[in-house]
Amino acid sequence: MKMQGMNLSRLQQALFKNLGLKAIALLLAGLLWFQVASQQIVQRTITRPLDIINLPAQFEISNDYPTTVDLEVRVRRNLALDSQAAPVVIDLRDALAEQKVVALTEANIPDRPSGMEVIRFSPPNVNLNIERTATRYVPVETHLDGEPAENFEVKGIRVQPSSVWIEGPTSAVGNVLSATTAPVDITGQSQDFTRKVDIFLEEKKARLQDIRQVDVEVEIEEKRRTVEISKVPVEIDPADPDSRLQAATVRVSLSVPVSFAGELTADNFRVIVNTQDLEPSSRWQEVQPQVILPDDLDAGIFQVESVAPVKVRKRR
């Protein structure tokens, strides 16, 4: 037992002897290890944004190209790389209108950190279709959605402005036939209205130059039905004793709103013909008569559709 106690005492003395020197040695070993580890080269894959710079104002890129590039790199283990640092840059200051294939190299990373070696780019090449910017004046087309109120219909549509300027790559602008409005809802409408709506282009590479909205004016009117009035008297006006009518009456066709429930007779109209410009002849000549509505009939409601020509003979 006495021998064991002595051995333990000697072990404790050996462990704690020169404790300060041992601590310093341990610290130096740790620093050395950290220094070696930080200088270790590792291989990793990082993703960087692709920037196109200095494209001349008269040119555009008409195709889709990647917005990021994957880089396989060798770097020091402790090198911190911000996600937006070291972008891949393509400088087009001397660009021409052409299809251009850009092979990516380390020269396309002008802000490459010291100690970063690029082994591989993915994709290795970037294809660019460079075209001149073109402009064009195109009409605006509109689309209606829904149905107006019962017994009403669309009479007319007008768009203001009716045409707009567009711009974009030459090939894209050439594909555009018109700009289009967002659908205009006419559900339940029974009177004229105007609505401001957005316009857009189906061709995604083309764009509107300045105007983004137009006014769409929609005319709504009540549906109409046709009414025929027979045996409407015809008169020569001004009176001409040398002219003679082959038939004293005609049939008049006119349209009225479907809701009109009144009665129309031949007495509601005057049908006149003017023979002053007719040359005297032994033959019957056709003259288009004029239908005159009396003041108590609204010409906007009662609309003449047709009246057959009448035959007139004027003596020599």
C-alpha cells in the first residue's frame, strides 16, 4: 500500500510539473492545426448570377438564356463566398445583330476572389440571339364576356385609342398583329357604357411602348323586330303634272324595338318621289322613294329598312 501511494504521488507531480509550459505548447499546437486546416484546398459547386452588361441601346436579346451559372471551383476551406459575389459577366459592348455563342472562362468572372480556381462552368456556353430593336403601330382588339340584359344586344364597339405603338426584337415585333384588351364584361347591361381596361401582347418578347390601358365604348340597344306596312300612298313632291306613277302605293319595311306594342298603319308615313331630274321618256323609269316619318315618331326607334323603288313615266 505504501508503494502504491508513492507511485501515485510521483504521477501527480509529473502531470502538474511545468503546467504553464505545457499549456503554451498545447495552445501552439492548436493554432498550428487551425492554420493548416484553413489552408486546405477543397472542391465544391456554387451557383452564381449571370449578368449581361453594356448591350448597345439599339439591340436586344430575343432568346431565353440562363440567369445563373453553376461553377465547380477549388477554394480554401475557410474562404467565405457570398451568394451574390463573383457574378459571371458577359460584356456585349461590341455586339452585332447576330447569333452569338459565348464560351465561359475565368475571364467572365472579373471579381473572382483570390484563391478561387474555376474547374468547370455549367452551362459551359451561353447562346444569345442579338437583334435590333424595332417599333410598330398595331390595332387594338377587344373581347366581350357575358351577355347583355334580356332582349338587348351589342350594337357597336369602339376602342380609344384604336391603335398603339409596340417595340421589341425585330423578329418578335414582326409576329404581332394586334394588341388585345382584357375581356370586357357586358353581363346584364341594357345601356351604353365605357370602361377603361388593360391591354397586353400575346408575344412575350414584344412590349407596349407607352400606353397600357384603353377606353372601350360599348353600345347596347334593345333587340328589334321587323314590321311591314303595306299600301302606303306614294306622292310626287314637288307636284309635277308631266309625271305619272305606275303604282300609287308601296310596301315599307321598318324595324321597331321588341317591346313596342303599338300599331303602325299606312297613315303614319309619307312616301315621296322627286321627278325633277328625270328626263322625259316614253318608258317607265325606276325612282327610289323617300320615307318620311311624322314628328311624333322617333326616327331612332322606328328605323326604315327598305322600300321598293317605284316606276315613274315622265312625258316629253
